[in-house]
Amino acid sequence: MIEQKIDIPAGDGSAEALLYRPDDIGDFPGVVFLTDIWGIQPANQHVARRLADKGFAVLMPNVFYRYSRLPLLPPGMVPGSEPAKALLPKLFGALTADDMTRDGPCYVDFLLRSGAGPKLGVVGYCYTGAMAVRMAAASPDKIAAAASFHGGRLVTNEADSPHRLLPNIKARLYFGHAVEDPSMTPADIETLEAALRAWHGAFESEVYQGAHHGWTVPGRPAYNELQAERAFEKLVELMDATLK
């Protein structure tokens, strides 16, 4: 596998990114991989490499570049620990809804220029599940698939709530929800699914039973290996069906 660390132009400066692609010479279908709130960590990189092994060019940007270059967390600070949680307001502030909308096309266009395409997929986890939806809405003719796993704030009272952006989207969508997730409650899921049905696009939305927020990320307290493997299979299935 070919792995590169690069800097790419984004909405408010330069964002570091990791690019993974198979060793074979040629162009590959591309996926923008958006990390959870703790940014690029070894656990995310492991999943991105697995996806590249399936035949995709995978771009993993440091979506929190406004806060810090890599490493996002100081050495020795564990994602989800109390010291890390104290940084959450700064991380949230470094990636607003407007930032997501402006940065997304930059990542898409970079991956297309690298030879991936002609259309791309995007996947977001946790806080960036909403970003995956916003990217699909901002680049409807370039993104053919978008997935969100334990994504939060997909339904809000704001005018630009992700669920209100569906009319702008042409991609096939997949939502894998956590149980007992305060950032995406059963009422929120019901609202999202009503909007999806009214949208009349191709989608799947389901709750992963017994899987709590963060269940897909190895090493995290909520990690659920069985359901994480199922989520990975659903991701590959979505990207295979739409990009290959």
C-alpha cells in the first residue's frame, strides 16, 4: 500500500492529510474519510488502511487544522479522557457547520485531482457524520455515496440542519446510529428518517443494537468489535455499489 502525508488547501489555510491507496498502478475510486472528534489517531488510520486494501484511494484530512497541526492531542493524552474532554469546546469551535461546508469541496477536489473518481464517496464518524451530509449537499455532482456512523447533530433546529439539506443531495446515503446517543436521540432518528422518505433518494438508516456512541473505533470504551465489523462491511458494500 502507498501511504503519503501531504498538505492540501482548505477553506482557511492548509490542512495536513494522509492519503492511502493500493500499490497497483492506476486510478481508483476515492473516499474522503472524516475522523471523529479526536482527529487522526492510529485507530482511524487502521480503518482507512483496511478500506484502501479493498481497492479505494482514501483521503483522511486533519479536519481540525484550524485548532492544531498533527498530532491533534498532546503526546500521552488519551482520546475520551478527562483532559481530552476539556479540549472539546475548542475542537467544536474549530469546525463549525460553515467550516464543514467550505472545507468539504476542497477535500473532494483534491482527491479528484489526484486521479480518484470520477465520483467519490465520503464517510464521517461521530461529529463528522454531519459533515459527510454537508459535503454530499455541497458537491452533489461529485459525491455518489455518503455514510455516517454514530453521527451526532444530524437533526437540529437550525435552518441548515443536515436533514434539511437532503433536497440538494444526489448521493446514496447510509446512516448507522448508536443506541442511547444524546447527540442523536430516537426522536432525532425518527425526524431524519421522515425527511429521508420525503426526499425519495436511495438511503438506509438503522440502529446498531447494543452499540453505543463511538462503537466503531478500536480501543475506545464503547468499541463493539462485532458491530464495528458489520459497520465496516456496510461501508465497503456502499462504496462498492456506487463507486466501482
